[in-house]
Amino acid sequence: MIDVRTLFGSVAIILALVELIKRTLPNYPRELVPLTGVVIGVGFNLVLGYQQQADLFVAALTGLTAGLSAMGLYSGGKATIGN
């Protein structure tokens, strides 16, 4: 079963991977950044769920939650701190 620790760890990994994509691909469209975070979150958690023999539907929902949380954390921090 995928637990809350996996969700929190996923959020940090998603943030790091999205930031890596943005820095290595400077022409990457800003409009696709949130979608990229969600796709990475779902994919990452599906792989973890498969390895742990967990329910893949729950793993996908956990990934969706992690991706949306990561993008919300990013946009909230950006709004608070600025560009």
C-alpha cells in the first residue's frame, strides 16, 4: 500500500524534476509546466505502486495528488516570494 510518506517524498521529487526540465530546456512552454508535474507524479507513483504490488488505481490517484500538490506548492511559493 502506498502511504503518506510516499506522497510527501513524491512531491519533492516532482518539484525537482520539473525544475530540472525547466532549466535544461529553456524554451519549454510555461503553460505545460503544471501538466508536466502531474504526468511525472502519476508516472512516478504508478512505478512505485507496481514495484510494491499495490493497487494501481490508488497509486495513480496518489500520483495525481502529489503532482497537483507539487504544482500548488510551486505556484504558492512563487506568488509569495515573487519571480
